[in-house]
Amino acid sequence: MPVRYEFEKELNRLHKDIIKMGAFIEESIQDMIEALKTRNKELAMHVIKKDDLIDEMERKIERECLITIARQQPIATDLRDIISILKIVTDLERIADHCEDISEYVVRLTEKQPFLKLEFLPLMADAVSLMISDTIDAYIRKDVELAKEIIQRDDVIDDYFNKLMNKLIQIMQEDSELIQDSTNYILINKYLERMADHATNIAEWIIYYGTGELQ
């Protein structure tokens, strides 16, 4: 079998594995957001349990990348492709970790009575979800222009983050009994912001693969 054919076959398998992992993570994000909005403990627990499967996907893709590098010794664009996959799979796994983190806080919050009306929280969560979904789409289509546009959206997430943080600080100053619950929401806010950061990282690696330029 020609070496080039075998190499392309291995690359295609890696791309399919990334897409499959991305699909699992998109599902976890949607479930996490629904659990957050509705305080659904069972759905949050489902997201937490799925994280082990996503971790195994990451390890499998990393092993396959290293085997491909050792076996095929790629250069130029082919090497950029594999490097991008290794970096992207790490950021995808971190996104899944933060889904789990948020879901753990949702489980804690189900034990409390609703007290906060954080108007920006669901808006931020939905914006982060769309950002990640579009990032995965940009990877599938190798769409450099979409990746550049996604990077610009991180400023919107940062704005939501700051508004939520200011609101939560205000709540804690006004009612000391709400400090613990407010702290939980502060951490949820931070995890959402980090998810957007990882989506930005992925977009930057898509640009690197397409242009050879590091952002």
C-alpha cells in the first residue's frame, strides 16, 4: 500500500475522531446549560458521568497522533495538521472538564431555593455554546474566516463575565447570607469564560493549520 495513501487514511481517521469528540461535547454543553437554567440535578449528573468517556476519547486521539508521527514522520502541512489536532483535542477536553465543573455546582444549587435573577447568565451560556459549536464547524470545514470571526466574539463573553461578576459582588455586599450561593455562581461564571477561551484557542489552531501563522 502506498505510504501517502496510508498516511491520508490515518489523518482522515483522526479528523473523524475529533468530530465525534466535538459532537459529544456539544451534547454535554447543551445538557449542562439546560441543567443550569432549570436546576435539573439528574441532567447535571448525566453530564458529570459523560466526562470519563470524553477523557478516553482525548487519550485515544493523542495516542493515534503520536503513532502517526512516529510511523509517517510528516513534514510541512501534514505536520501542521497533526500538531493542530493535538492542540485542539486538549482544548476540547478542557471545555468538557468545565462542563463537568459547572454541572457539579448545579447539583449543589439544586439544594437551595432559587434566589437570584441573573439575566446575563443564560445569555452568556448560550453565547458560549454557539461559539463552541461554530468552532467545531470551522474545524470541519477548515474555515479560517469563521475562525477569525469566532475569536472576535470572545470580547462579548468577557463583557458578560464582567457584568455578572459586578452583579454578584453587589448581591454579596447587600446580603451576607447569599455569599455562599453567590460564590457558586461566580465560579460558574468563570468556567463559562474559560470555555470561551478554549474555543478561541481552537480557532487560533484552525487558523494556524490553514495559514501556517500562529496567532
